[in-house]
Amino acid sequence: MSVQLRVDVRASLSLVGSVLKYLAVPLCLPLVVALYYGETVVPFVATIALTVAVGVGLERLHRDPDLRAREGFLMVALTWLTVALIGAVPYLIEAHGLPPLIAATHPGSTLANPENALFEAMSGFTTTGATVLGDISFESHTRSVMLWRQLTQWLGGMGIVVLAVAILPELSVGGAQLMDAEAPGPGIEKLTPRIAETARALWGAYLGLTLLEILLLYSLSVAGIDDGMTLYNAVAHGLTTMPTGGFSPEARSIEAFSAAAQWIIIPFMIAAGTNFALFWHVLSGDSTRLFRDAEFKFYLGVLGTFTALLAGVLFTGGFAATAPAGGTYDAVYLDGVSAAIAGQAEPAIRHALFQAAAIVTTTGYASMDFNAWGPAGKGILLFGIFVGGSAGSTGGAVKIVRWYVILKAVRRELFTTAHPEAVRPVRLGGNPIDERALRGIYAFTSLYLALFVLAAVLFFLDAHRVGLSVTVLEVVSVSATAIGNVGPAFGQFGPMGGYLSLSEPSKLLFVFLMWIGRLEILPVLVLLMPEYWQR
């Protein structure tokens, strides 16, 4: 007996095509950069042709697709997987386009391997910031390809489907379902009567903050404060701060720039971890909404607590006793940072606030190699990997609002244990939370932690199989940063290291984790249930 599918796959694929063909538009930006610097345009011309051809071909599978909840889940999951596959093409073409004698030893040839190119593309679009580049420099990669690497994060930050809802009329009907499936957090606030207008408002705030950061960063170079913050670098870091991405064209991340640049980036990382709906309310005249929001106040409290703890550790000289053999820093570096930070208030506060914001919001930047920190500092950062930004922000991980609700639920349980007759709903900002929504938060957090543990075990077993030496801290942090879309972990996978040493199965495992982590697990895992497909 044949089984009838309850999902219109052709309709979902058609909508994927509608989104995919417009990926050719942002590909024009690195194409222009390639022309400006006299670099090859082949990676982008070929990718533009491919994305248009595949997009139009998929779009023609269904003339008038009907967007229901099930088709929405499939469309969102496939869109993110497809754009990552397409996004890997410029890397592959650049790597294979090198002269054969150079490609054999050239660092850029690491992206000639399809799994490496896919890893870098998925890390970009999901704003994870983990990298398999053997060498992050313009000697190894063209400026245009490196800009494409930055741009993938900016596109993925607010959400590719959210952008599509904002500009494509065919997605405006049923757009709320798509935004709920893609947008990070328990739900997205409808700001205007029409969901397309809400999507445009969110992207408008996102674009405005990005341009403001670029302007401020470039002003440092114009004023002679930081010559390294060229227009290219200002654009590159503006494109990766607001999406909480963390990719940098500099191998030493933000450590390569001045203290002034680090102070400018800090508030933008904090803004990126804030619910963007709050910015819309502020711009609409409700300036008090920001500080009346319970989640935002809790978010600032968490950042303040992490910063105070880390500042105390750094100020009192909480660095590693010795530099590890084969690590990402040496004794000279350790002595230098210890002398520059221990007992010095400004650098201790700056690095503490920068790193707290970078980890909690899942941006993944580094103002220094935090592998050089002692156990106390690393322990605080490891805990911060699981926190995440606000709902409706571009941050990943579990999310501040879920932890806030869980803490309030625990408090309620303690109260009702002492007062069994009491009826006390869990409230968020004075409003009671539906018990079904509360169960959903429990389920998501439990599933998130379970997948994190499973991935850590699988990674450890695979590392043992291939003879890759890893510590427990490395295993735990790599698994947590992959599913949380954080990026840098500890040890060889730290902010100044990379993921190139992973085996192919481990890379594909983390590609999967980054994908489902960005979509908050359920929209992907629900596709694996037989009940989803059958009538």
C-alpha cells in the first residue's frame, strides 16, 4: 500500500528556488571588489550563473505554491542547506583556479576539498565563525573571496528567509510561519499589521547599525588613530559584528587593531545580541521600552556579571602558568599579555567586557588569545558559550530569554513546594507564560543539551579513531560552539587556531550541528519524523 505524503515537496522546492535565485544579487558585491583589485572574477560569475539557473529551475517546479506550516519547515531547512552549498562554490573555484604547482603547497588550497569549502560556507551563513582556512591572509586568498566570506555572515545574521519575506511578494502570505521557523528565539514579535513590513523593519535596523559601525570604524583610520582599520577592514568587520559572526580577515581577529577599535566594536556586539524589535520600538518613539523589557534587563545583568568576574580574574593576573607545547601562543606572548593587563584597570575591563560580549552574544571575536587565560577565566567563558543572545537577535546558543524563564520556573517550583495550594504562573515582563510555551522551552533546552553531549561523544570517538590528540576542554567547547554557532573554542580550536585538523566525518558532523543550531533544532529534526511526512 502506497503512503501519501502530507507535504507538498514541489511547493517547498519552488519557494527555495524563489529565494535562491536572488542570492545572485549579493554575489555582485565581491564581483565588484574583484574588478577593483584586478582579481579573477570567475568564482563569482560562475556562482551567479549557477544560483540563477538552479533557482529558476526549482521555482518552475510549482506555479502557485501553497505555503502551509509543513511546507514552511521544509522550505526553511532546505534554503539554509542550499545557500551553504552554493556559497561554497566561490571557495572551490578559487582554490582549484590556482596554478597546479602553487596549489600543491598554497595555503588557500585547503578549500579545494569540498568538505572544507562546505564547512566554511555553512560556518559563514550560520554566523558560527569557525574556520578551516589554513592561513587567513591576502597572500593566500583574494580580497574578493575574503569579502564573500564576510558577506555570508551578514546575510545569515538577520536571516535569509526573513529578508526574502521582506522583498518577495510570493512569501508575504504565510511569511509569519517562515519567520517563526527561521528567526532565533521562542518567537518573533509582529511589529506591524503586515509581516512583510515587520521583516523590512528588522532588516532596516540591522542595515542601519551595520552602516553606523562601518562609519565609526573607518573614522579611526581617517583620524590616524588606527591605520590598520582601512575601509576594507571597516566594511569586513561591520559585516560580521552585527550578525554575531566573528569572521575577520585578520588572523589575530580584533587583537590586530587598537583599543579604540575594540571599544567601538563592543557596543555593536551588545546591540547584535539584543532583540531587534526593541530598536524598532525606540525608533518609533517609545524610548522607554528598551529598559522596561525584562529580557533586556536580564541580558545586561548577565553581561555585567560575566564582565565583572572576568575583569577580576584578569586584573589579578589570572593567566596560564606556562605556555603549552604546540599551543596557539608561546611564553613570550604570555609574558606580554600578563604584563599589559595584570594590575591595569582599563585593559582588564576592556578585554573582559569584549570577551564576555563576544562569547555570550556568540559573535566569536577575540581581543586576545584567551587560551592564555588561567582555569578560572576559561571556566567563565565556557559557561558563557551556552548563554546566547536575546530572542529576535542575531545571537545563537540557548538564548537569554529561555534561561530567564527557566530560572523563574525553578523559583516557582520551590515556592509551590512550600505552598502546595498556591497557583502561581511564570511571568515574563508581567505577562503570564502559557504552560504549553513553558513546556516547549523545557523541551528545546533539554534537546539542545542532549545533542551537545552526543556530539561531544561522537567527536571524541572520531578524534581517537584518527589519532587526533584532544583534551576534554577542547571536546566540550568544540561541541558547544558548533551547535551554539559561537565559533572559537579552546586549545587548538581557539580564536587564533582553527578546525582544519578535524577529520572529514567530524567536519560534516559540525556542519550538521551548525545548520540545526542556527535553525534552533526543531525545524530540521521534525523533518526526520515519519509523522511529518505521512497523512
